[in-house]
Amino acid sequence: MSKSFIRIVLTILMYGGILVFLFPYFAGTITTGILFMILGASTAVICGLLRCYLTEGDCGRIPHTGRDW
């Protein structure tokens, strides 16, 4: 699998996690939707970080050269 394909799949999963997170708001069952919120938020964060580290390659620390004003 190429990097572009992995990026597309992880992006779709990331936005899917956001939709799962927002599902209780649209359904009107916020009190019973805590599990959806936890699963959606964790899926979005994990897929976003994986997308960053696996396909972007520039998610490391920025080297400090000089002063930060």
C-alpha cells in the first residue's frame, strides 16, 4: 500500500470517528451516548496521529535554533 492510500484511509477513519463522536448530539441521546463520545474521540485522535506519523513524516519536534521571542 502506498502512502497516499494509507493517508486517505486514515483520513476517512478520522472523520468517521468525529461522526461517531457527534452522533449522540444528532440523535438527542446525550446522556446515553457517553460510550459513543469516548469511542469517537479516541478513534479520531488515534487515526489523526497515525496519519501524521505514518504519512506526513514531519511531526517530530521542531529544533530550536536561536531565541523564541
